Amino acid sequence: MTETLLRGRILSFHRAPADGEDTDAYTYIEDGALWLRDGMIVRRGDFDEVAKEAAGVPVTDHRPHLLMAGFIDTHIHFPQVQVIASWGAQLLDWLNSYTFPEETRFADEAHAARMATAFMDQLVAHGTTSAVAYCSVHGTSVEAYFAEATRRNMRMLGGKVLMDRNAPDGLRDTPQSGYDDSTALIGKWHGTGRCDYVISPRFAITSTPEQMEMAQALALENPTCHIQTHLSENRDEIAYTLDLYPQARDYLDVYQTYGLLRGNSLLGHAIHLEAREIDALAESGAHPVFCPTSNLFLGSGLFDHGGLSARGITSGIATDVGAGTSYSMLQTLNEGYKVLQLQGQALHPLQAFDWATRGNAEVLGLADRIGTLEEGTEADIVVLNASATGAMALRMERAETLSEELFILQVMGDDRAVEEVYVAGQASKTQGAHSARVAA
């Protein structure tokens, strides 16, 4: 049995804050404690009270820093770690110029393993403890991804992309091989440890109707597997999709026709939606995923978070590395704020941090396990320092409220603001928490 007691300021959300005055949406403890045992949070409360119960348990003192649930990234591409920051082009050209050639390298087992280690190093360094990733078309990439997640005991979701057309040699499967490979990988990894498999038709352009039928079969056979794909990111993409599927009423109808629209479906981007598509999303309970840094980088458009929320549609928020420009969920929230500002929509920092933690966990149906600091949940925790840089420290001299501190982290923060990361209760950031003081 391994135990530790973390001391610091604690912030955990119970639901999405309606606005900046909604203090009932979260718990904040000025001098708090988290008692961790074997990867779980067994007790949370005021430090003096919990420390009495946990007499003899080693204490790691993170004061004055803020302890929150680890960040959750609901849309990221594992094989794109070495094409992030590739210059220029919009979506389809960017895929053909950078992404597809890079992903062919993941047929090599040693390369996939090396990249999996580097990928998860970056996630942890930036405070992300769980993610939903697209692997490449190769089973080797999925094996490397889940093997590394298992080694670190991270709660990770992912799957091999299905793509049997409009991609280069070495990056296509067939409807049957895609089904067979996915079935084998689901059998090995879905529900193994903290891993869950995601059925992943990349997008309609790279899958024939025959492959979509196989994806439908996978979805029917594996109802507990999430489904992930891309939707309405770019107007040229939409036009090409409708050329390939002329019978479809709209882009979303392609996925809907093949039974891929359900409550655990994750639809990346969802920017340029028709009224019927919005109705279908609301009815199905499927989740769009907002990828602000990617949408700005590729010039794709502005995500209508306010409009979708008004229809009762719950969206995730994500980095979308490698078209996304940062592994940091802090910087993702920063750019998300700006995208919404351009549309006259507000994103209060309390709402932003709820979104990147409990909100994304709710989208994944995992809020009973991750995304909060509730007792009985998994001990994935990020320690945040709002004075991590000189510029941040200077700004913090004038901060008077928790919301101001959070907004400084959101706008100015990156991996330097992440003092430590606990994955299943284990301190995991490569450089450690420089300011932590460990005492018996």
C-alpha cells in the first residue's frame, strides 16, 4: 500500500459554473489536503482535519500552489508529434503535405514506441493526465500507445484510424483488415487497466462506404467503446465529402447513416454546421469537440460554443496536436477564450477550468473516475503555479481573487506553470516539483 498526503490550495468542480458568481459549482479549500492511497483519493478536506486522520502518512507540501484535477484532452493525434508547427496550408493540403507522410513512419515498431514515450512525456509536462488520441492506421502505433500508457498507469483512450482511400501507399487498410485489426485491438486493450479503445474512422473522405459499414459493425458489437471522427472542419472538406457521398443530406448524415452518431461519439471541430445537423447532435447526445488552436492555425473557422450549448449540446475542448499548436490545455483555453470573444461569447475562467477537467470527463462519461478531486476518484492531479514566470509573478502582485489567478494561468500559463503532476497518485512530471517540500 502506498500513501501520501498532498497539502495546498484545492479547487474542484461539481458542475459547470453558470457565471463567475456561481460559487456553488465548486469547492475551494485555502489550506487543503488530499490523502492518496494506491492511486485513489481517499480523503479530501482541511489540512488540519485530514492530517489528524492520516497521522504518519508522508506529507508533500505544495503551498502556495493550486491543486486541481489533471487536465483531460479529448482530441489529439499521437502520430503528429513531429509535424506540430509545420508551416502553412489549410486542412486538406496540410494533411497531404505533412500528416500523411509522417504517419507512414508508425508502421515501424521502434519508431512508434519512441514517439509514444515522447508524446506522453509532453502530455504530463503540460499537466494533461488523460487524453483521447488518434493513432495511425497501423496496429503497431496502437500497441505502442497503450503499452506506454500502461507503463505509466495513465487513463488513456485511443484507437487506430480506419482509412481505405484518399491516402498514400502504406497508410491505407481495407474494410476487412480495418475491422479485423480493430477487433483484435479492442479485445486486447479495451478496459485493460486504465485503457479504453476508441473506434476511429478518420473522416468520411478517407473511408469508403464499405469501410463505413465495417465501422458500423464495430460500433454495434462494442457499445462501450467511444467513437471518434472529424466533422465540418473546413468548407472544402464538406464539399468533397458530399461529392463522395452524394446521397447524404449533409456531412453529419454520413456518420448518422452508418450508426456512428450516439452518446459516446466525439466529433472533432464541428464548425460549419447546418440546422439539421445541430438538431441531430442534440437528439443523439453526441459531443462536438472544440479545437481552438488548430482552428485558428488552419484558418478553419470559429466554433459556436454558445449556440450549441443553448441547444443542450455538451462539447469537449482539446488541443488537436499536431494542427493544434500547443500541448497545453492552458493555452487551449487561452485561444478558446479569444475565439469565443470574436463571436460575442463569454468564457469565464471558472468555466474554462471546469471545461478542461470535470467538463471533459463528463463528455467522456468518466466524471465518476477522473476530472474532479472527489473522494473515491482516481488520483490524477495537477499542481499549478500562477507566478511561474517573471511576467506572471508581476501580474499576480495585483491579483485579488481566485478567478483572477485562474485567468492569469489561462492566458499566460504553459508547461512552466505546471509544478507537478500526479498520475494515479505518483509524482510524474519529468523535472519534478521544484517548490515542494517533503516531510514525514
